[in-house]
Amino acid sequence: MTELERIARAESALKRKLRALIAEAQETQIKNPKRSLQCADAALSLAQEREDWLKEKADATLAKGNALYRLSDFANAISAFESARAFCQALNDKQGVANALNGMGNVYCDLANYARSLEHLRQSLALFEELGDRASVARTLNNIGNAQRNLADYANALESYQRSLAIKRELGDKRGVAVSLGNVGIVYFCLADYASALKFYQQSLELYESLGDKRGVAISLGNIGNVSLKLADYANALQSHQKSLALCQELGDKRGVAMELGNIGSVYEKLADYPKALESYEQSLALSQEVGDKSGVAVALGNLGLARYSFRRFDEALRNLTLTLEISQEIGAKRMEAETFLALGRCHARRAQIASETNDDVDKRP
């Protein structure tokens, strides 16, 4: 064997190892994002061996972005997706560019920058439609629905979800169907149609369980817990949220952990266990701030404000609710903004009423 043949064989073996790492990173990004990130980083390290392995660098960087997104490391996820888009543009790889845009759209949605999210997602959708990639069209329609729903544009959100669901059923994409069923349920929940919401949540949960998708199960359990809370089934609500919390912790999903801590706090508040409620809300706020989730921060502050209002800590309640209002206006969360205006009005009115009746300090502590 000549020296050139030995070098070629060594490079071939290295490239096979590289592609195997990228494949594992792609396969594990949902069920085990920590492992996915490890594989992506290892692949990128190997890819530095050759300047012309641009395609492998693009694939590994995109996988890294997806893993970071699953782990709620949003700043680094955006950086990875931007790098992946640049690699793909250099390769004239429209599919890769569309996937990177889709990833950025998802991150901006979770950061509550809904206008920027829709901008990226619509660019991604146009590319996928041009390529005739129906599976990715369905996935992107679902993501667009998420941004629309957060803007309280429920009619368009429901249309996006239903279009996505129809394509996924046509393609036999069970996990995609589970995602869309859950999202349709969320729209009905926002519209206070709890019976319809619960029906879609349960269908989604059954599909996720059949697929062994722990993240999906966690999401569905959280959704079922929210409906149970609205229906005053507090035992089931607490059980569902605690199961969801455990799964989010196992998966390293910090945003999910923060969300479930807030949900658990809401149950404890309904049960009049205010110390546990405040503890859960404070933990949720701290974690939301850590991952840069503005929407989560606003929700946690709102929960703290409402809880403090309940036992007449009006000054603290007003501070929390004012911050919630400011963030909701900043991120364009119209439903949250309207609900916070109402809460602030009730808080000011109740504070004034008690002050006039007692002529005393109304900022009592329990």
C-alpha cells in the first residue's frame, strides 16, 4: 500500500466516524439532547481536520443548535443556527438554510420575540415549499402556529395547526401528529373550551407514550394538569404537574422545569398553601431568568403578584404585576397584557378599599 493510499484510507475512516457522530447527534436530539450535544461537539472537533469538509461542519453545527435549543441554552443555540446557515449558504444548500431558519424561529418564539420568530419561520416555510418537502412544511406550519398562538391570534394559529396535522396524518408521522394534537388542544384551552382541550391532550399523550417520547409525555402531562386545575381537580392537577416536572428534570429541560414549577405553584395557591406556592413561583422565576425566557419571567412575576394580592401584600403585588405588564407589552403577549391590566386594576381597587375601611397599613403579611 502506498503512502497516498494509507492517507486516503485514514481519511475515509475518519470521515465515517464523523458521519456516525453526526447521525447520532441527529437521532438523539429529542430524547437525549445532552448526548446529542456531546456527539455534535465531537463531530465538529473532527471536522476541523479538513477545511473542505464543509457539509459535515454544517450538519454538525445544525445538530448542535437543535440540542442547545432542547436544553434551553438559547443564546448559544442562535449562534449555532447562524453558523449553520452560513455554512449551508456557502454550499447552496437550501434545505440546510431552511432548517437553520426554522431553528432560529423556534428559539425566538421561546424568547417571546414573536415578530422575529415569524419572520424566520415564514422564510423557512417558503424554502420548504419550493423544495416540495411536505414533512418540513408541516413542521414549520406547526411552529408558525406557536408564534401566532402566543400573539393571541387564535384563528390563524388553529388554521396553521390543522394544516400541519392534516399533512402529518397523510405522511404517517406519529410524533408530528402528537405535537399538532397537543397544540390544537392549547388553542381550545386558551378559548376556555376545556372539554375539547382535554380530548386533544389525551390523544397526544397516548401517542407520545406509544413512541417512548419522554419530552412529549412531559408536555402532555403539563397540559392535562392545566386543564385539571381549571376544572378544580386539584389532586390530578398536582400529580400531572409533578410527573411532568420529574421528566423535565431528567431531560435537562430547564425551561420545562421552570414552567412546571410555576404550574405546581398555581395548584398550591388554589389549595391555599401559600408558602409552597410562593416557593414554587420564586424557583420558576429564577430559572426563567437564568435561561433568558422573557415569557416565563413575566408569567412567574404575574403568579407572584396574584399570590401576594391574595393575602394583601399589595405593594409587592403591584411591583410584580407592573413588571409583568412591562414585559408582556415588550414581547407582544396581548392576552397576558390584558389579564395583567385587569389584575392591576383589582389590586389598586382592593388596596384603596381596605385603606378606607381600616385607615391603616394594608400591606399586611400573613
